[in-house]
Amino acid sequence: MNDTENLVQKIVEGIQEKKGKNIVVADLTSIHDTICKYFVICQGNSPSQVNSIVDEVWDYVREHEGSKPTAIDGQANAQWVAMDYSDVIVHVFLPEVREFYNLEHLWADAKLEKIADLD
């Protein structure tokens, strides 16, 4: 497992710590001219859960990988928060906002891996 794949794994684990749902990892490595190598997409049921997931990913990845995002955007309204880890961008949505933007469909050429929810 390379460094970027390990980062993706730690991000997923951080999301699962706060019960993030419908996690999808989009592998963009085979698509030319993308802004990153992977998207990790998930959702929380409320703005407070969205922010809680973002905070947990930040803490979990920093603790286990020593990495911090270069930018976080969207926390003020917590409907769609993006965390930029350079090679990996994490998208944490409210369900209706995720459905509206439908990133998985937008990046249909990517290899999509659905991660089972932990209950």
C-alpha cells in the first residue's frame, strides 16, 4: 500500500469513527488532468454530524499519518465540506446536497469503491 492509499484508508477510518454513511472512494489515478488522485465522499445526517466527521478526519489523520489538510472549505454552513489533502480530497455532504451535486456520476470514469456502513 503506497502513502496515498494509506492516507485514503485513514480518512475512511476517521469517517467511520463518527458514523459517516455511504462512503465512496473514487480512484481518479487513471483519468488525466485531475486535481487529485482520489476523492473520498460520504455523508452525515445533520450539519453538526458533518462538522463532527470533518473534525474527526482531521484529528484521526493527523494522529495516524501526521498529515493535515492544506484547506477546508464549507464548515460555516456544513452542507458540503471539502478537505484538501493534496492527493486526496474529502467531501462530506448532507444527503440532499450530495444527491444534488452527484459527484459519483460526475466522475463516472473513475473506479468507484463503495465502503460498507458500520452499524
